[in-house]
Amino acid sequence: MDFATIHWSATCDACGAAQHRSGTQAVVEDRLRWDEEHVCSGCGSTALVCGDTLPDRLRTRMLAEHGAARLVLSDLPARRLPILRVLRNDGGRTLPEARALLELILGGGHHGTGPEIELLARRLRAVGVAAETVRAPGTLGGS
Ligand SMILES: [Zn+2]
């Protein structure tokens, strides 16, 4: 689950023709990256945009198409400190925020896109915590 791609149709801003669009989110060298590509069959215009934080409109589409992922930790509660350290470094959380997130993870309530959760799982594995990305129950299948 280190990358996920979505496809959809939209109307070309330039000529009004139906346009094929695709977007990808991926874990690239310990960071999240995304890109979006448009190719218009009508006027041939193309666009490629990319960035690090997935825009909400793409994130919503990605969660709808691929379902949410969830983080599973298998060796708790012995190793909370390294986990809290990773959670603090991830997105600059405060310690109370990291604690709250850990509780959410332990309760199975922390959901995200596959690549988002996979990046967190990788960072946790890097400090020796057995972390795994699984598909969240109650979301769509497929991959
Ligand atoms: Zn066009």
C-alpha cells in the first residue's frame, strides 16, 4: 500500500471536452508525494501538478475509491515511548496530541489513505515497532 492511484473524468477547462484525469499518492523516500495528471482528448492540453500534502478533493476521492487504511501495532504497551516519539515527529505534534493519536491508533480509530498509514507504519518499523497497514473494516475492497 505504498502507493494508490485514482482515475476519474472531468470537463476540460479549455474546450469543454470530456477529460481523463488521474492522481497518485505515494510514499517516496520517507515522504508523501502526490501528483495529478490531465490529458484532454478534445484539445490535447495536458497538465501535471504535484506536491506533498494531498489536496482534500483528491484525498476524499481516494478514500472513496480505495477505502481507508488503518495502522495495527502488535507489541504494545511495552514500547510506547519510541511510538510517541515517531508520532510527535510526524507532522510536529505536541506530546498530548501524540498521546491522543496513539490512543486512537490502539482503538482502531485512526484511518487514512493507504500511503499515509504505510508511511507511519514504516517510520514505526524503523524504530523497531511492529506496525502494519491493514484495510480498515467497513470500507471498500479492491486495491
Ligand atoms: Zn480540452
